[in-house]
Amino acid sequence: NIVFTRPKDYLRIANPPQKKVSHGPHDTPCTLPWGLEADDVPRSVAAAESALRVAESLDAVLQFFNPEYASAEPSLTDAWKSLCIAQQHDLYVCGPWLSLAHRQPMWRVAVGFAEHARKEAERITLEAMASISTGPYSGISASGDIRPSSGISVSGNISPSSGHPGGIIVFNAASCERRDYIEVKIPKSALPQDKPQGKSELCAYSNDELYSCQLISEDESEIYLGFVPKMQGLSLKHFSLMQVAAQHSNNEARMSPPFTILLTAKDGLTLCSSSGEKLIESLIFTCVRDGKPYDSLLSKKTAKWVANGPALYALEVEGDVADLPFILTLKMYSGVKRIDASVRFDFGDGPTYLGPQMDDYPPGTPYSIHDEAKLCVSFNVPAECICCKSPFWISEVSDERITGAPWIGLECDERGNPGEHTREHLAFINRGNRGYHWNKEKHELRQVLAWAPREWIYASDDSFTRGKSAFTALSGTRTFEFAIAPYEDRIEAERQSMNYATPLIAIWQDSSGAEASKSAPTSNTKPSDYIQSSSALELDSEKVFITAFLVQNGNIIARLWNASGNEVTSALQSHPNVPLFEKVPTSRSSSAPGSKPDSASNSGSSSGQGSKEGSEPNAESPSWRSIDGHKLSLRPWGIHTLKIG
């Protein structure tokens, strides 16, 4: 009984068309039961969405540089549908209810659909990265009519300039240039054997860029290396491994961590900037269990550095709260203004109940919204206002309960003293735990991690009797992930969030063992056909993001979003001679400024370009017009759809 539709078609059914629709962030009060089943459903959904965004972007980039590449569009579409089913309302809110059809609670059904989508996306990504074959030249070759100076292709070959025939291929699925951390598994036989005299270090090399590599782990035949490369948006890049004399290392190879972390019995963890300014005065864990409040300050904690550069710095803290042991890991990366955190809680053999309970409150009280009593990570930040990212909109909010879609921001109010130096704003980025509680008087932000009620209105062991159920209890271990990133403006916060949601992907490609692939190079490939890196589509405005880059009905489609409240004009840079088309909105005239109708593309409905029968139910076939001068104006918070090539 599930029908897949688009938001536009749904809104046409739910609301008659109007010239203008207005709403605010407080129009609909949130009563979601954050933390139920340790938020396994939204966390699984977030992981699947991240994997799918990486897979579909890589799929489109490979087809962009090599039109003969066989896109995985059908498999990606099926995976997205599986993810949509996982987000069905009752599978989360009624998660502890037994599904008679599946003989398991509905939250496990949702997690199953999300896991299927994630695994399918990871399979597609791995196969696509492995399809980049290797050969005799340095870099990744451009095939067909794509010039080496402007594109990069899956149909090319890679190898280091000397030594072992192979190299590291890194893919950036985000639309912005970034520097970020990546780990890659490499056979020990691929390590450079020639070492310079004196002290040296292993580095990843591309063009004139040099990045220090760090040994993360190893076994008898393989090692895991970590490094922090700089990448263009929507790009592939090839790196060689080489031993470099210590005196030749440059600033790109080694940088200090951007933060200082202090651990005290009084405040717990304190986060400071490199200049010594306190960004977070206290980071602790809090919980109410059996009617008693607990926090991790009361526990005995141990801390140790498990990684100390040059690429990765990791601090591991062990403690407990409400007799629940945890291990918190904080990771910092050379040259990256972000801390990645993960905390693993052990809920024991179960059943474990915690957080607000029905018996703790008067009859009729909505106890599920008492987030301060749930298992939370608590931050003490002296901020005055808070902003929230909603889909395609960023705004200030004032309620205590906040739904942070991917992130929320705590900000200093600069309106009273615009010329004075203030603390940096902080973005709190989540991976599925989207419930936040803000106590403005105490400057305390709590992010809900888990809640286990003994009784829940939508819980049932038999699908008939509701109230109490074994499915609401917690047991075993759960790992929760989040990130903290300073920012100067909300555009930077959104960029940090997108980078966190779309991690870099890397693979070691060995020419001696490369598989014959669907993207194998042509026999006339020359050394001049090889390049190190190129981006499929770049924008010159930092306020505009490419929120989707995918293959749809055989076309390469990009969705652009203006993440500001002002109109923005952005130049688009793609491969030379590759035309760009914008989708003609059905409700607007085709004579928009800066564009002109394109007869070839507007006839796409008859030629098959830009549309596919049955692919857009209840909607007109899209028409396209060419973009003059590769410049595009986007309205405040506006969304634009492009067709490339």
C-alpha cells in the first residue's frame, strides 16, 4: 500500500496551489519520542542516506567523464525506495510494536530496510571505485573526447611516478573544496622500498601536494594509512606513495591539531581553540534512572591518547553514568576545523530502562518530551541564540525542544556589539540523533541519545495489547556519533555538515591486479592523456551548494541550493564545450533572465532527453533551456535543477 511520490506532487494534493505559502519554525510543535530504541531507526537512516549520496555522486561523476560507463541508476533507485520505506512514520514512533507480518518489532523492520539500502550503496561505491583500472602512467586518464586538462575519468589508468605500480584514488562527493581525513587499506608489498638517507616519513603525493601518512593499524599483509588531503568538489584524485626526507616536509604534510581538550574532575571535558579560548566549558553525559539523576562527573574516568598525529589525533575517555559504562572517542585531524566524536554505551544484558517513566509524572502528562531526563550528551556553551537547519532553510529558533535535521548552531549575539570580538559559533552535527534540548538560562545544550520507557502507548508484544513491551528495553552496546565544528557564518556551518555527511572515499588500486572493467582504457592512451585531478562541476559562490549530483533517466542531473536569504548569482564551471541546461518550472515563464529557450532540449519529451515515460508520476514532462554564459541566479533559499551535457 505504499505509493512513491515527489514532495511537489504531494503538496498539490494536500494543499491547493497558492501564489505564496508562509510558515515558521514553530508552526508545528515537535512531539517525537527522541531516543526510543536508542534512535536505531534514524541513525540507520542517516547512515544509509550518507552512503547513497556518495554512491550516486560517484556514479554520476564517472558517467560525466566517461559516457560509456554503465550507470548503476536502477540499483540506486531501488536502494532509495528501500530507504524511503525505512522512514515510514509508524516504523519509528510505533517501533516497539510487534509486526505480525515480520514477527519482530517494527523498528527492526525499519532498520532492515535502511541497512539494505546502505549495503547496496556501499557495494555500488566499491565496485565503481574498483572499476578504475591501472596502467603505465601517473594519474587517471581521460577517455574519448575529454581533454586531460579539464576532466578525470574512470576509464583511465593510475600509477605512481616510480616504484610500485599502483596508487590511491580518493573521491570527494561533497560539492565544495575541502580538506578532510581519509583512511585506506594498502598491501604491505605496495609500500615504497627506496628510502632517503636520514630521517624520513611516508607521504601521499599528488602534483606538488605532499601529505604525511599515519599508520593506523596493520596485520601480516596489509596496513591502514590515514592522511588529510585537499580535494576539489565532486572530484577524483590520484595519490602516489613515497618516502620523503624529513627536511623536505612542508606545511601541507604536517599541521598541528586545531583544538585543545582538557579533562578535569570539576567540568568533565573542556574544548578550547588553538588560541586557548574556551569553546565548550563542559562536556558530560547525563541520565535519570529509577527516578534518580546521574551525570558522568561522578564517575571515575580514565583518558589516553590512542593516536597522536601527524594526520589523526584521538583521545579515548572511559567512564560511566547511571552504572552504564561508556567509551568516548574524540578525533581531530590535521588542518580540519572539526572534532568527530563517537561514544559507545554498554546497556548490559538487559532489560535496561532509563529516562522519564509514566509513573514519574501525573496522569496525562506527555512524559516522552522530558528530554532532559533521557540519556544525553550535555554541552555547556555560553551562547545567546540558537539556529536550526531545516530542509532547504536555516533560521533561528526559541523553543526548548529542537529538531536538528542535520545540525544546529549555538551562536553569540553580535547584534549589540557588532565590532567586538566574540566567541566562535559552534555547529553540533548529528548522525541520526536529531533531538536537542536547550536550557537558555543555564547555557546547557543536551543531545538525546537513548530512552527506554517501561511503558509506551505504541508498544506491544503481541500486536493487540498496547502499553508495556519487552521491545522498549535496551541491551547490548550502541555507538552514537556526532561532530562539533566552529563557524563564522551559517554557510560555513552548512558546509561542515555536508562534509561530515559525505565522507571521503579511498581505495588502493594495484595495476598488477587490476580487473578488466566496464571502464577499461582504450589502447591508444598516451601519457599526455593522464591527469591528477579534476572536478565535474564547480561553483564560484560559497553560498550555493550542489545538494544532489546523480544520473536520472540517463541524464546527469545536479540540484543547486542557495543556502542564504539573499539572491545569489553563481558562475558554473564544468568541462569545456559541455552545455548546461536548467529545468523550466511549469509555473514560470520560460523567458527568465539570463536564460534562453533551447529548442533541442525543449523537444526532449519527444526525443527522450530529460524525461522518461512513467518516471515522474502525476507531473508534466520536464523541459530544459540552456544557460547563457554558464551563470545562474538563485532566489533566496532557492532550488535549481540542472542537466549537464
